[in-house]
Amino acid sequence: MRPRNSKLLWRLLAFLAMFTLIVSACGNDDSSDDEAPTAAPEATAAAEPTAAATAAPTAASTDTPSDEADTTPRTQGITIGAISTLDGPFAALGDFSMHGVKLALLEYGGQLAGTDTRDGVSGASVAGVPIELVIEGSDATPDVAVEATRKMVEQDNADIIIGPLSGDEGLALKDYIRDIPDVTLVNGTSASQDLTLRDPAANVFRFGGDGAMWTFGVGTYAYEELGHRRIATIAEDYSYPYDQVGAVLTEFCAAGGTVTDRIWVPLGTQDYSSFVAQIPDDVDAVFFAMGGTDAINFVKQYDEFTGQAIPLIAGPTAVDQSVLAELGDRAEGLVSSGPVVDDSGLSEFDAFAARLDEVFPGQTPNIFNIYYYIATKSALQALEEVGADISDGSRAFRAALAGQSWTTPIGPVFLDDKRQAVVDMYLRQVQDGSQVTIRTLPQVNATLGFDRDDYIAKGSFSRENPPCG
């Protein structure tokens, strides 16, 4: 276990003092740091591919703080480390992410320490305990993300990590943080399924969907409503796009469709001409999964090469609100699925949008600022429930985190027993520059409505999985 310096000494002294006062009232605590806190049971879903989970959340049943716990405010603070892609091709998305983190802390009395993305927040507190924010950047590569997080954990003594942004980064951080049981990782937007679906870590939580969940409903809609029977896919070559393509093909092929070609593009590609040339002329549509400037560059080059002769179907971040302004009229009519839509009608969304524009003028809600906000606020709410006391190795805090159930700016959220969110998704179409809801898909779970054991047995989505002739 890593040294905690002055924090550890303070917490030990505080705990010993509290224990002396209330020892006669407390029972033994036999729980282990490695034992996963019990959360709401995972939603049960039918085997119908378009069915979503319908189970309701239940209260967490793990250890909770004693009613007689010392309520004297701590003099030592809690450190939250936030990591996102502040360098590289996704740097703009990293900026959005930090907006979400900071908005949550402002709700707890914080003030912006500056206007730069890497500037923190001062004055935030929970239950009288000061909250310090440390910000580190990555370039969307796993090694850089791990080193930045290691710095926050081992040098800055971060108790909670918010992030990362990219899929492979999330898998790397899960492996790193698993062996540090008193530190909790609350995922930002890393959307790899296997962050929580397979071999989960007890101290890793995700309050948003994964890449497959974000793409739920698209394959079925393409077959049943758009009439497509043969499609090709083109996507970036790492775990998050694997999950998007995998979800589309799982539904599309189950309905009777086929995929002719799966084209994989190295992350950060700027010249897409050789990849576009691989797309067959006789497909009904092309599903593309990219994000940020990559999505913008791809669409422009695709149009130059094909003349828009073959319709596009979009992945969730390919037409995220952060991309639509750049695509302009070209985005009109594109169908996708995702967690964020402009016309949800939720008062929580409208309030978030207004506050975002007030604090960061001109910014609008997107996956990145919303999901980082939800992750940070969920952590702060859980801290509030335990009086910001994490002196037990964060076990009570993690139990409170597992039991979080609230209405976020994009709808209700609760966690399954693997600490993965069950959330609403929106099948949507771009109209007049905005995402317009075609259909709300309630309580989508991690296995897209399929039987859990069967779904997991088919293996992780990859370049060739799922098979589809």
C-alpha cells in the first residue's frame, strides 16, 4: 500500500480518538478492502435485442458509518485528481471534461482558481472538509494516462480519481488502481465495455454508459426503419470503437443484416483517402465511429471521395454537440444513438446548460462535460453521506457511491452490482443543427438487453467479434 504521508497520520489519529470514545457501541468490521460493495442489482433484461433493462435500484447493503461517528470537521482535506486528454487529437474534449468537474465543485462552494483548463477550484468543501482539485492531462494513450494518474496518487495523495476520457486509458487505469484499494476511480468517459463488464475492480465505478450502450438501438433502426441490409463500417482502431461497431453489428446481424467490410483506422489519422477507397460501392450505408477533429476530417474527405453517394450512420461521438458546429449542414439527417440529446425536456438538463453557459460562456452540453460532471457530483454526494470520512480505507465511501441513484442532466442513473450505470439512451437524428429524439430507450444495461451469461460468453468486442457474414 502506498504511503499517505500527513493524511494517513491524521486519519489514524482521528480514528483512534473516535474509537476510544465509541468502542462500546461499535461492532467488529470484518470487510476486506478488495471486497466489492454491494450496489443496486443489475437490471434484468429479456433476450430480445432491442429490450432494455427494467429493474429498479435497491439500496446498498455494505458497511455504513456508525450513527455515533465523530462529526468534528476535519482539518485535513480530501484530494480529487481529475485526468482527461488535455494534449493530442482529443485536447478540446479534455477541456470540456474539466468544465464538468469544475461545475460540480462550484456547487459545493468552490470558486474557479483561474481561466485556464489546468487551473483548479478553490474553496470547495463537503461536510466541512476542504476539497482540493488536482488536474493532470494525457494524450489518449494508456501509458501517459497511467503516469499522470500515478503522479496524482503518489505525489499529490489523491483519494479519488475522476477520469479518464478514452477507452484504452480506462482499461490501463483499472489495472493500476486495482492494487491501491484506498483510492477510488470514478470513470469519466472511458467507454470500453470491459472497464466494468469483465474482471471488474472493487474500487472502479462508472456512472455513464459504455461505447456499446451509447450505440444501442442503431443496428435495429438501420435494418427495420431505414431498410438497410448490407453495410460497411469504418472506425478507429482501439477498444471504444470496437464496442460501437460491435453493438451495431450485434443488433443489425441478429435482425438479418450483413456487414461486408470492417475498416480500422489508426488513431490520429489525418489522411483518410486510402481507407475510404476500401468501402464497397454496393453497400446500403456506412457506419462510422470517430470523434472530435477525426470525425470532422473523415466526413469531409468521405464526401470528396464518394460524393455522398452512400449514406452515413454515425457513432455517438461522431455527431456529438462538440462536433455538430463544425460539420454544419453536412450533419443534417445523420442518425445515431447516445446519452445526450437537446430536446430531452429534463429540467436538470436545462439547468445544467444554463449554468455551463454562465460559467464557461458559449459552451453547450455534450457527453464530456456532462459525464465528468455526473462522475464528480456522484463522488461528492457519496462523500457527503459519510461526512467526508474516508479513514476506513474508503469502504464506507465506496458503499455510498455504489448506492447513488439520482436524476442527472441526462436522466436517472443507478449502478448494477459491477458498479456500472444503468441509464437512458436516446435514438436521435440531427435536425437544424441539433440532436432531435427519435425514441427514448429507457434503462439500458451493460448487456444491451441480452442474457448476461450468453452475452459475456461471446467474448469482448474486437476487430472481428461479433461475427457477421
